[in-house]
Amino acid sequence: MAVRQLPPDQPAGTAPIEAAAATDGGVAVAPQWKLVWWRFRKHRLAMVSAVFVLLFALVGVFAEFLAPTTPDSYSADHTYAPPQGLHFVDTSGGGTRFGPYVHGYTSVRDPETLARVFQEDESQRIDVGFFVRGEPYEMWGFIPSDRHFIGPTDPEQRVYFLGADRNGRDLLSRIIYGTRISLSIGLVGVALTFVFGIVLGGVSGYFGGRTDTAIQRVIEFLMSIPTIPLWLGLSAAVPRTWGPLETYFAITVILSVIGWTDLARVVRGRFLSLREEDFVLAARLDGCSRPRIILRHMLPSFSSHIIASLTLAIPYMILAETSLSFLGLGLQPPVVSWGVLLQESQNIRTIATAPWLLLPGVAVVVAVLVLNFVGDGVRDSADPYR
Amino acid sequence: MAKLVIRRLIYMVPTMFAISVVTFLIIQLPPGDFLSTYIAELSSRGDAVDTRLVEALRERYGLNDPIYVQYYQWISHIVLQGDFGDSFLYRRPVADLIWNRLGLTIALAVATLLVSWAIAFPIGVYSAVKQHSAGDYAFTFIGFLGLATPNFLLALIFVWISFNYFGQSVGGLFSPEFADAAWNLGKVLDLLSHVWVPVLIIGMAGTASLIRVLRANLLDELRKPYVTTARAKGLPEWRIILKYPVRMALGPFISTAGWLLPSLIGGEVLVSIVIGLDTTGPLLVEALISQDMYLAGSFILILATLTVIGTLLSDLLLAWWDPRIRYAEG
Amino acid sequence: MRAGERAAEAGGAPAAQAGGAPGAPGGEVLVELRGLKTHFFTDEGTVRAVDGVDLEIRRGRTLCVVGESGCGKSITARSILQLVEAPGRVVDGRILLRRGGADGGPGEVVDLAGLKPGGKEIRSVRGKDIAMIFQEPMTSLSLVHTVGNQMVEAIRVHNDVGKREARERAVELLGMVNIPNPGRLVDSYPFQFSGGMRQRVMIAMALSCDPGLLIADEPTTALDVTTQAQIMELLKRLQRELGMAIMFITHDMGVVAEMADDVAIMYLGKVVEKGPVDDIFHDPKHPYTRALLESIPKIGHRRRERLRSIKGIVPDPANRPAGCVFHTRCDAFMPGRCDATVPPPVALGPDRQVRCLLYGGDGGPAPGAPDAQTAAPEPTPESSHGD
Ligand SMILES: Nc1ncnc2c1ncn2[C@@H]1O[C@H](COP(=O)(O)OP(=O)(O)OP(=O)(O)O)[C@@H](O)[C@H]1O
Ligand SMILES: [Mg+2]
């Protein structure tokens, strides 16, 4: 057997790799995760997407600091104020000044509809700075601060880089806060899915026989139910009186109760094929206990597959939460998620006057896209010969 | 084949039973029974509560009985008399409200399924056969985009574009003059001129995943030895591809109907709210939000049943298509 | 076995069968490979899977191509029919096919290497002049089309016959390869057949247009021993009846002894030694050939002696050794020569060729065979005459 044809899944420590290591230096002895990483690095799209995922994660973690203001700070004078362009060089009034700024608004009331109509006022200049003082907040709920990464240098002023909503709240700040909720729903949901999937899939695959059959029947049943009506039904049953945190967890649980089946199938399939492999048998003959075999020998050897499945599950969670919240059946205001934000754009009039309210949708699409690319990349690197 | 059909029909029974139990549980989930919700609502509006009516309703739904009796009452009314209970929101029997809308939903879902297949098939074959070509990359990217865009967002964007650039609010399945007209050729044509918008919007994600499924399977199949055998016979390439690997790759493609149909029905719920279709979607969501559980539960039950039937049909189609399944199970 | 018996057959039979061109001991050359190179252009670099192969396949005779796994046997065979898949490509060399002319007519010579893969010309060769069967009877047939369907198709590509006629021919062919009850089984699916039966179907399909050459790529490797023997018997019988040439690929020297008229030994994309089967078995020249011969179990003789296996593993074809590609594993390795000079072909007789510096070729001292024989003791094929 030629060295380059070594099966990539071969866990380190089995005989062929050691034999090959003698002839071929480092490549063959590298641990599984390292091989996966080397292959992953070659997927350019996945690498770029991974950077984006990292950015999304940072935005979610440091939302309070990155947002120009808090999500609930409103201004009745700025209903549906349009996005303000950021300028850097000011040549008005003779001289040239550098530094970021935006133009202010002048607003007139439409005599017929009584709606405010905004226009950018070139003569007004609102300076924008970095690390400015602004609306006070508590970082992660316990570090009080009023520093914002970006915002108007004069705390009395308001800027709307991406426009305002019906209550004159800053859409950019709300999208940033929404990132935290939407991504964390994906993560928490996938974590729950992971627990369900690993436990049931693992049990099913490891023990086989009747246990396996029973669990498989349940999975088949769950997969035969149309998910969206079921999600809707379950979420509608969440009492309206529950607080935001309770609703958050209820929705997450609902999403993962229905979503674990795929992962369970993947895990079971891998277990079934691994069960037959020599090193598991060897461990068993050595007298290792069952849980120990599962934890020490079987799990590591296919963790990359699981990571791939999980990465691919996150975007589906995000999409599901967005859809539920959009319908008013998921998270409820004042909680801010991308779906909750999109809920505001449900009617045609609103979209016509304030199309920027669709921008949270762009965040959804980009997040789902990059997570999918990363997931595909991981899967291809974990299993290039599939 | 007959044996297979019968076996599959028998398999359906426990699934249907389980679905009805889950639906019933969903109906029961909201705290309190629906009558107390009803009474609470009446009194909050200041209406007098007719205690005799309440008692009659209590009797009708057996609310004083143990839960399994209630389940039996509920399901036997549905199965034996087609009585799905009453919607307290509309104060009418659920059965009166849903069938029209369900008809449209089913028609829409089936039309979308067919259109998705029709679009995905040539693109999937092309992408696999011309792997790494510019066209393949373009379709793959569009496919990813289609998968990543929730279809209600697509509907919103569509609404915005047509409002902004064509100055009209689109929506509905019929022009106003046909909306209440009886069915005739004009109405059918009118329907056809409207229906492509929701079909494309609802079908986007499904089509994208169909293309991915077909492309991946076909790529696998194209490397199989039987393709080489066919080449070694001297057959022209396109004939080989269409006769052998495509035929094999279509198996998984057909079985996609099993999961595509439920997701199409789900997508329809969301999209029809945005572009205002008279299908099940808006009514279902309205019922769920106001916890009109008999109405909502009936929808869930029927949609789930349709899914199971759809899966059954796709299984049978697959058995007809693939002799290995036919012989193994027949 | 059998090398002895083969000697009689190899000496006698071909002359009777082919009655070939005068002077050529084994009949007229049907297919000739000259400097064939097939490379794979992968992300990791160029894999020179076939790297300058010269072979000739004679009418009515069996050429066995032998070598360890990965040495390029299948790719050579596929190159002949332009069946190499991307990223692989025939990059150099000629594949000369003599068409017609078997009955004394003029005939023409086509260079298959110049034909476009998938083009019309090569398609008219595939299945008609040269047919091919493969190692995996399980996956080489489509499982969702009936046997009849797949055979009728093969018959009708090259013959202008109706469906009924083609079907009758298919039934006849199935009978020829000993499929029981062919009239009924022609309508069954391959998944209802055993592996041996499927391989018979493959053979029947390959014979459907009376090819002059049948390429069999390890047709028996996936089968059990009894079935293996049956398939080989079948191929020999069909060759006798139909007079076609066979290119038989295997890595089993036992099978070679059973089947071959001529033998070519391949190593890492090159033919290192070739010649008539008796010469190869009685007087192997290349150290690799000797090593291969030593790895055959011999019945009845020194039963408890361990089989020798060739030391080391085949090097990565993307990363081939300099000089003689075998020097890393060779018992007769000569430092400074073998790792510096690529051995040119050395002719040892009219049909006998070896690529090894032991027999000269680099202008240095050629100690010749005697030395080599002390370095690697002569295997004793005679000893296998036990049965
Ligand atoms: N698709 C491919 N991409 C890259 N390299 C390839 C590809 N197919 C074959 N090769 C290379 O070509 C070499 C020869 O392969 P080939 O299939 O001809 O070997 P073989 O002698 O038939 O072996 P076996 O006895 O296992 O069938 C292999 O070592 C492999 O590295
Ligand atoms: Mg081979």
C-alpha cells in the first residue's frame, strides 16, 4: 500500500500508520485533527467564511461596546429616519477637514399622510468618533460603561448609519444586539441537539439490536412530521406570560427537540461502522468498560464528522428562529433578534417607506451562507474520500 | 408491488396514530382549556357569559372527562363524522373554514414540487457533468444563496421591488375581478398568471437543495465502474449519462419528495402571509397566535397527514423506479 | 504446476491458431504500444501512472500483464481505449491498432493515442475491435437495468440489427458463457446474480461484437477460487473458439502460469521485463521478476518454508526514485549506477526484453547474469512439477 493512499480516518496509533511513519516522516503520524486542519486550510472559500464567522462571533460577544447606542434608546423625532452616509473629507465652507462625519436631517411633515419625510441636510455636520462616550450600558450585564466603539462625538446627537425604525431606534445597534441573540440561539440549540443526538444516536449505534430498532422508529416518526407546523404549534403553546429568558429557552428547546434526528442518524451510522473496527475490538478484549470505549476510543475518531454536522445545523437553527419570530410565534419584543427585527417589516407600507428594515435579512443570509461554507469545508476535510 | 403497497399502508397506521396524539397534546398544551380562554375573552369584552352555553360546550367536548376519553371523543368525531370541532375565533365549525384553503395549499405545494423538479433536474445534471465549469460555479453559488435566504425574506424583497419599480402591490392568487367569480377558463388563466410568483418564491430553497442533492449523487454515480463499462461498449457519452448514472441518481431525487413536501407546506405558510394568499398559512398563524387550538390543531393534523401520504407516494414511486427495492420488498 | 505443460501449449498452439506472419513466432501483432505515457495532473503534482510502456499484443494469443498494486496495469489498459478519467490523460506515445486484415486483406493501422476520448473514432473501436471487462462484477453492471437490456444495447451500437434479433443474439451469447436457462435469465436484473454469473454476463457482453482483443482487468480477483478457475477455463475455451487476443491483467503469478502465452512485468509505470511465458518462468532476468516468482506458493515442495515477499513497499508514483525505479527494493542494487541511470530496454532475444543495468545499458561494467544470480538465488520453477 502506498503511503499516500492511507485512509485518512485511521486513528493514530494503529499499525499501518506506525509502519508508514518510518518511511514517510511526519505526515502519517499527525493526529486526526491536524490532518483535518491541513485539508481545511486548502478550502479558500471556507477559510474566508471562517473569518466572517469569527467576526460575527465577536460582534455577538461585544455587542454593547460595538453598537453606537443601546437597542431601546428611541427618539420620536426620528421615526423611519433613513440611513446616513458616512463621509470622511469635508470641503464645504472653503477649507478641507478630515475626519468621519455624517450630515444631519431636515424633516418636513407630509401634509396628506402626516408622515415625516427626511432629507439629508448638507449644511449640518455631525462629527463621528471612535471610542466615544454615549448611552450608558452594562457590558455582559455587569460591567457598567458608556464607551462605544463608534458614535457621535457629541452624546446629545443621534446618528443612524443604517436608518431608524418606527420608534426612531437605531437599526445598526439593534442588528448588532440581534446578532448576539440569533447566533446564541443557534449555538445553544445545536448544543442541545448535540446532547440528544449523541446520546440517542450513540446508544442506538453502540448497542444495536432492539434498542437500535426502537430509537430508529422514533426518529423515523419525528422525521415524518412536517416541521414548520409542529414548530408553530409548539411555540404557540408557550405561554405569553413567560419572561424573555424563559421564552428564549422554550424556543431553543423546541427547535432542538425536532432537530436532533439528523445528527443522531449520523452518529449512529458512524458508530455502526466503527463498532466493527479492530481497535474497538482490541480495546474491548483489553477489558475496557463500555463507556470508556465510547469516550476514549470511538468519540475522538469521528469528532470531525460531528463538528461538521453541527456546523451545518447552526444555520438551520438560525433560519428556524428567524421564521418563528417573524411570524410572532418565536421570541417576543423587547428581546431583539434578527427575526424579531424582520417582524417589523411585515406589511407593505412599512417596506415601501423604510426598505432598510429588510437589512436584518441581509445579516441572516450572510451568517447562514458563511456558516454553510465553513460546515461544508469541515465536512470535506473530515472525509475527503466520501 | 401490491404486497408492498399494502405493507406501506399498514405502516402508516401507527404513524397516523402518533401524529394524532401529538396534535391532541398540542391542542391541550396551552394552560387551561379553551373554554376558560373563551370565557375570559367574553368577560374582558364585557359580554355576558351564558353559563348554559358553556355547559353545553363542556359536554360537547367532554371537558369533564379524563384526557384519554377526550382524545377518543376528538379523534372519533374527526374520523367518523369529519367534525373537527369549532373555531372559537370564528365561532364556526372548523370544517367549514379549512377545506377551501387546504385545496389551494395542496395545489400550490404540488405545483411548486413539480416546478422545482423541472428546474433542478437539468441544472443538477449540467452541474455534475460539467463539474468545475463556470456554469457549475454560478449555479452552485445561486444554490447556496437560495438555501441561505429564508423564503419569507425573498417574498418581502419581491414585494418591495414590485412596489418600488412597478408601483403596484402584488399579492393574491387572483385579480380582483376574478377573486369571487366561479371557476371558468378566465379564472384559471388568471390563476396561472399569478401563481408563478409564489411558486418560485416558495420553491427557491427546495430547488436549491434538490440541485445539490442531484449534483452530489450524480457526481458519485459518474465515477462508478458501470459507467466505464458503458463507455467501453462504445456508446455516446450523453446517452451513457442519461441512461445509467442519471437514472441511479434520480432515486434519491425522487425520495426528496418525502421531506420536500413538508418543507414546501411550511414555506407556504410563511410566504402566503407576506404576499397575502388565501391559503392555510395566514389562518393557521392567526389561530396559533390567538390559541384557537381546535382550528390550529386541525390544520396541523391535516398537514401532517398530507405529509405522510406524500412520503408514501414518493416511496411507492421509488419502488416503481428502482427494481432492487421492488424485489427486496415485493 | 504447470509451467512445463504451458511450454507445450505455448510452443504449439499459437502457430496452429494464428498462422501468423512468417518470422514472428507468435502471430501478427494486433495492438502495439510504443512509449505510452499516461499522467494524472492532481493538486499534489503529476502522477506518472504509466511512464513509457512498450507492449505488443498478438492475434489469438494471451498477454498477461503482471505487477504489484498501483504499478499502472489498469491505467495502461484503459489508455488503450482512451478510458482514462480526468485528471488523467494520455500524454505521449502511440497505440497502434491493426484493423481488418485478419483474413489476409490489406488492413489499416490506427493510432488510438491520437483519438479524442469520447470521440466518434475511438467509440467505433470500443466494444467492436477491443472489448474490456473489469475486476468488480458487482458494480460493473448497472443494477437497475436488465441483463438483456444492457446486452442488446452493446450489440446494437455496432450492428445494425433490430431489437428482437439483438435479443436472440444476447440469449445465444449468454448460453455460450454457460449461463443456465439464458432465455429466462436475460430478463433478470444483475443483483439477482452471483458474482461469478455477473462476470459471465460481462464476458458475454464483451463478446457481443466479436472483438479482436479482449482486455480483462483482473476479472477473477473479486471471485472465490472455484469460480476463478471456472472463469479462466471459460476464457480459454472462448479464445480457442473465437480466436481473439486477450490482454489479461493480474498480480497473481499462478494465474499467469495458467493463462499466458506472453508475459509483461510492470513496475511503477514501466515494463521491466517481457517475453514468452516459459522464458519468464524458467529464466527470469529482472530482480523484480525473480522476487515475484519467489512469492508464489509451491505445492508439495518444502511446505514449511516461508514464502518470500518483496521487501519494502511500492514507492509513491508521484515521488518516484531516480534512476531505476526498483532500486530502493532491489537485492542486486549497485550504488552509483542504479540510482543514477534509467535502465534502457535491453533485448535478450527476438521477443525478450529487460530493463536492468545488470544486463548493460549504461556503458559501465556489465557483470551480466551470473553475478545477479548469486545475488538473488534462482527460483526453481521445476520444483513445482509436484502435481
Ligand atoms: N484518478 C487518479 N488520480 C491520481 N492518480 C491516479 C488516479 N488513478 C490512478 N492513479 C495512479 O495511477 C497508478 C496506477 O494505477 P492503476 O490503477 O493502473 O494500478 P494497478 O496496477 O491497476 O493496481 P491494482 O492492482 O490495484 O489494480 C496508481 O498508483 C495511482 O497512484
Ligand atoms: Mg487495477
